[in-house]
Amino acid sequence: MTALGKRNETIAFEDGPMPRYEAVKQFIRSRIESGEWPAHHRIPSENEIVADLGVSRMTANRALRELATEGAITRVQGVGSFVAAHKGSTALLEVRNIADEIHERGHAHTSLMTLLKEEVATPDIGYALGLATGARVFHSIMVHSENGLPIQIEDRFVNPAICPRYLEQDFQAMTPNAYLTAMAPITRTEQIVEAVAPQLWECKLLGIDRNEPCLMIRRRTWSDAGNVTTARLLYPGTRYRLEGMSQ
């Protein structure tokens, strides 16, 4: 069996107005809509689509890229593509991978990890993760930049019981958000948005003045196994905005 089903399976491409990438999209959507590929099911890679359906890499790439933009699948750099779970939240509350957002704008994403270590949970962090005060937690602080300009500080605590290998990951190749979403698919999210004044250390990491207004998202996520992570995401107000759209 191949990744797409029967060996040497191909699409019967017909002469007409439909481009090949659209035919590939329809083929993948049919598997999703039939329930054969449920939420979080791994989608075949570009290489597998090329080999199994007999299309070009450009065709396979465009099909997967457009399916991701349309919300049918999620793509995790270095891990693969997965069937997206149906969500009722607005775009403002959607848990997006910031690297994907930047790449979709045609810009370059870079990141700098400033802290990655094991700590003991304070009362606040323990409560946020459903753990006892003093329990083991993983703590990371990362600065995300768009075309070299810092736009987000990601201050995150992770439950080691759910993602025990978090500290071993190469977060230059994959963001913490992408890794955690792939390892522990989100079933529930809590987000609080506030306007805040940045702390001095945050100003230094973002390269902003103390009087720069910032947007902050406090986010907690759960998987089937429990509370996975709690994060504080800080954005300079003059460089980033949050948008919502009714669906």
C-alpha cells in the first residue's frame, strides 16, 4: 500500500479548465470529507504525492499550500501535514504558528531562544498547568522576528508529563508551537488579550522604548492528555495587530 492508498494510484486528469493542483486538492479533500482521513491524520508528503499521483513537485506543493491556507490541513515544518480539526473560534482566537503567519506574508521568519531549561513550578505556573507548586516544568523564552524585526516574545511553560522531550528539540528548525501541536493536538484553548506596558528585559529583547504599548496574549492549551502549556505572548503595538473575523 502507498501513502495514498492503492499502489500506483493516480488521478484521471482530463483536458479542461481545472488545473492539476485543483484536482489534487479535490482528491485530498474527498479523503477528508469521507472520514477516511480524520482530524490530525497525517497527510502524505510532497514526495509521496509526486510518486503516488504522478504529478510534479510544484503541483503537490501548491495543492498542500492552498489546502493549508483554506484551513483544511495544518503544516508543521519538519514534521509534516495533518488534517485540521474543525474549530468554532474566530481568527483572533485561533492558535496559529507565527512562523506560518510570517511566511504567508512572503516574509522571512527568524527566532532566537534566550532561555530553555527545567524549573520548578511557582504557585501561579503550577495552577496554570494543573500541577503542584514545586513540580517539574519546562521553561522557554524565544523572540520571533519578521524580516529581522522582533515582533513577539514567547514566554512558555510546558508540562513535562505530556511532552517529556521538549528540551531536546531544535527550535531553530521548528517553533515550540509547531512541535507541541504535532505532539499533543489541541482539544481546548483559553486565551486572554490585554494591553500592557513592557518590562525592561522585554524592551531590550524587542528593541523598543519603555513607553511602547504592547499587546499580550495569555494562552493555555489542552490535549486529550491534559493541560499541555501556558504561554505569555508579547507583541509591540506599533509592529503587530490582532484581527478577528466572524465566520
